Amino acid sequence: MTNAVAPWKSRVHVVLASPGILAIPADARAHLVNTGLGPIYDGVAHFAMSPEAILPIIALGIFAGLRGLAHARASVLILPVAWVAFGLVGMLIGLLAINPAFESLPLLILGGLAAADIRMPAWCTALLAALLGAFEGYNFGSAYSAAGDGLPAIIGSTGLVFILIALVSAAVLKTKWDWTRIAMRVVGSWTAASGMLLLGWGLR
């Protein structure tokens, strides 16, 4: 009786384990996405599935919006330009061996600035936007270094980057009450907390 049940249990274990086995990525290249709609939409989907890139942009938009119109305009104009420029550099040079702990820096810095609502000139916000675009754009472009359709993917992601930073900064600019500004700063603190978690993961 025991011998007859054992093969049946083995088959059950195989069936239960199959989804996990199928979920193991065969090619771990920065979760590249193939939507079947073309490289531009692949780039959009790739960015949409990258919370480590989305959260710093949201934090930058919150900080720029809290600081005023000049800061928001600087971030909206400079971030997409830096994203495209360094995305092309990353596509040409390729992947670099970067400790995952460094990916937490944009979250920590921008989330902390948004939470603290620190006053600074508009050129400092422009510099932050350029540095963020350089860092995240390079990471994105380097993921497509071995692909022949990297440029359309970068263009697709840049469009979504522009929409995201423009919407977030504009929404924060519209906040007129103290409690809404406090709520935006709380979101910034959550972003910084996410950076702490990512830093701990990278240093483990």
C-alpha cells in the first residue's frame, strides 16, 4: 500500500513545483520585456515594471513641486534629456558590475529631500534631475546593450519618464493646504525607507 501511494505523491510534488520551475528566468538581463507590440512599447513596459526607477522619479517630482514652479520646470526638462543621453551611453558601453547597494542612493537622497522639504536653488534641483537621469538612464540603456532595438526602447521609456515627472510635479504644485504638503512629504519618507530596505538587501 505504501509503495502504491509513493509514486502518486511524487507526481503531486512535481505538479506543485512546476509553476516555480517555469518562473525561473532563463536570461537575467534586467527583466527585459517583450510585449509583442514593438521595441517602443517594450521600453515602456520595461520601465513600468521597474519600481527602483519609478520611485526616485516620483520623489524628485514631489521635491520639485514642493519647491515651486522653477524647480518643477527644471526637473521636467532636464530629467528626460539626461535619460536619453546616458541611455545611449549605456547601450554603447554595456552593463557594469555595480553593487545593488548603490541603487538605493537615488531613493535615499531624493526621498530624504522630499521628506525634509529642504530649501535650495533651482539649479540644485536641475543637477539632481541630471544625476538621476544619468544613473537610471544608463542602467536602462545598458540592459539593451546586446539588443538591436535599444534606441526605440529608450525613446519609449523616455516618454513615460517625461509623463511621470510632469504629472507628479504638477500635482504637487497644485497642493494649497498644509495637510496635502505633509502628505507629499510622507510619501517622500516612504521612498527613503524603501531605499533603506534596498541598501540593507545590497549589503547583506
